[in-house]
Amino acid sequence: MITIGITGGIGSGKSTVSQLFELLGIPVYIADRESKRLVATSPVIKEKLIAMFGEELFDGGVLDKALLATHIFNDKEKLAAVNAIIHPEVKNDFINWASSQAHFPVVAQEAAILFESGFDKLMDKVVMVYTPLDMRIERVMARDNIPREKVLERIQNQMPDEQKAELSDFVIVNDNKLSLIAQVQTIVDKLRG
Ligand code: ADP
């Protein structure tokens, strides 16, 4: 089995590209969605978060996301510590998920923070989705209904595109000029040999 990571900055079109991979028969693990599920359900994560922040982090057994956000807001060390609790669980979950897809020759994981979390090392190949900055800003403003400054703030918190591109095996350009589906198909053909 070949595993591929799909990454790219906010608004680059990762989710859109992941859907195309799925249409071409490649199952995709959506790390962002699964990590949210694990944070809500994993007893291991719960226990470690309580050890760090106290019982009040869980209100009637349910994680108080707003309280967690206030703890890690503007505190890089605490954010790193929370990530160190969550990421290994996501990693295990991905490995279990991938082994349950053993009949597929290629599976993928979509993660905005693929490199930052070190998950790229789990993947045989990495695909980065690249979109010119102006286009990303417009798309996120429209998708999330938020002002330009908020989008820029999120973009500035992420690893620069140039760095991501350098670390990737394939770069998909999602600029409405090149066909997205053709680019995905070319990668799939290469990976399937
Ligand atoms: P990401 O998952 O990387 O944040 P999305 O896949 O959600 O990005 O894409 C951001 C927004 O741009 C979405 O609303 C999506 O529908 C739109 N979008 C993505 N690719 C294109 C494209 N090629 N043409 C037009 N809109 C697009």
C-alpha cells in the first residue's frame, strides 16, 4: 500500500482535491475531522488534558473548547504540549484506519499541518495544493464569511508555501487555469504505476 499526504495552506483547495482523490477511488483520512472526533471521544486524550488543565476543562464530560482555546491562545509552549497529546492519537488512529483499508493500493491523509505535525514522515509521498495568495484570500473570505484581515492572520500562522512545496513530491496548482482533475489523475496514474 502507498500512503500519500495531501496538504496546503488554508483556502488552497485541499478539501476539494481530497474529494477528487476519493472520486478516483483513493480513500482519504481527513486529519482535521478525525482529530476533532478523537478530542471529543478518546479517554487517553481526556485524561492527559485533565492532568494539564484540571477537571474543569470538561463540563459534564464534554470538552469546553472555548476554555481550551483561552489556555493555548498566544501560548506556543502550551499549544505544543496539547499537540503532543493529540497528535500521537491521530497518528495511531490513521495507522489503524489505513490497515482497515488494506484492499486499496493507495490511501491518503489530508492535513493542513502535515509537515508541522511530522505526519509527512508517515507518508510515502506528499502532494501539496498550491493556489496564488489573492485567490486563497478571496476563496476563504467567501467560504467562511470572514474579513480579509482574519484570513491573512490565519495564513501568517502557517508554514510558507515555498517551504511546503520544497518538501513535497507533487505540487497541484489550483488556479482555475490548469485542470484540477487532470492533475489529480496524473498523480494517481503515477502512483498506481
Ligand atoms: P482548504 O481545504 O484548503 O481550506 P477548500 O477545498 O475548502 O480549501 O477550498 C476553499 C474554497 O475555495 C472552498 O469554498 C472551495 O469550494 C473553493 N474552491 C476550491 N478550489 C476551487 C476552484 N478551483 N475554483 C473555484 N473555487 C474553488
